[in-house]
Amino acid sequence: MPKRPRSSGTTVSGASESVTSRRVWRVQPLRPKSRPIRQPLRAGSSLAYERLSDPILVKRAKDGDRHALEALCARHQPAVEKLARRILRDPEDARDATQESLAKVCTRIRQFRGESQFATWLHRLVVNTCHDMGARQRVRRCEPLPEDDRIAGEADPAREADLAELRQELGAGLASLSREQARVVVLKDALGYSFAEISAGSGMPVGTAKCYAHRARAGLRARLSSDRAA
């Protein structure tokens, strides 16, 4: 019988050797992606507040960030003054209304509920402030001066000297007070403004204005008493 020719194919053992000789690729486990660390914006001069939007500034101002409140007032001050000039016409009254409106923003910022844009809320606040100031100005202009029916007497040099000395003592007493106390007591006792008007014009609470007036009067009384005793 003729012999079978040997097969030239790969044997089982040779196939296993070729498989094992192949390079084995190791699959590396996937590393979790690092999440960015989100930190709240820090209040300070390094933050560019002028680039922040109104909603962000309002949120930070409500949280007590005074830099955000200052940036908010500085951004809207030109528009506030322009609106006040258009309503009141008088430049001096418009400047007073602008300062009063911005002072109200500082004290009422937490009352802004965000139901409208901040500029809309501020527009209404400025309009109301201008109307109130205009009403006060009209009342003062129309107030008649009381008639003085007293009979003029002869000039009394001694009395005139006493009055001059009293004015000098009052001036020295006012100079010894703090600026806020002297301002409040002059507005209240000399010019006849109410505490509500003083509060609206200066931005300080009514209770603070009353406290300043009380301290100023006590200081003036003590100063005048000591001067006369000396």
C-alpha cells in the first residue's frame, strides 16, 4: 500500500504554542473623572463685582456682601439721577432724591423679592421718592409765615450782648458734638424737621435720629451749664 504523505499543517501542540506566544494585552481599569471643585465666590476687592449681573449682585447683597451692594448702587446711580432730574426738574432736588433713593436701596434690598427685574423695582422706588420729596417741597413753599404782632421796643444793649454770647456758646457747643449729633439737633430743633423727614433725608433709622438728638441736647445743656458756672 502506498504511504500517506505527512500533513504539512500545524499540529495541535504547535497551534497551542503559537497562541501562547502571542502578546497579551492587559485592559487597564477606567479611572473616575475628577469633578471640578466648586467654591463659593469670596467677598473681597479681588472679585470683579462690576462684571457680575444684577441678580448675582442682589443675591450677594442680601447675604450681607457690602461690596456687592456698593457695586449695585454705583451701576444704577446715573440712571437714578437721570430719572430724578426728569421728575423734579431742579438739579439740587434731583441730587437729594438720588441720595435718598440709593440710601433706601441699602436699607430695603432684602425687601426685593425678585418678582420683577431689579431695575424695575428701583424705578418704582425712585419715582415714589421723588413724589414724596416734591410734596414736602410744595408744603414748605406754601407754608405762610406767622405774623409778628409784637410791638418793637427800644434796643437793649445788655440783651443784645447776652444773645450774642449765647449764640457763641451754642456754636462752641455744636462744634464739640459729633457731626451726626450736631446735624440732627439742628435739623430738629432749629429748622423744625420731623424725625421721619430726618431719617428719610439722611438714611439713618428714626430711632437713631432720636438717640442723636437726645445726646446732643444733653451735651449742649452740660456745656452751657459749665460755661455759665465758670
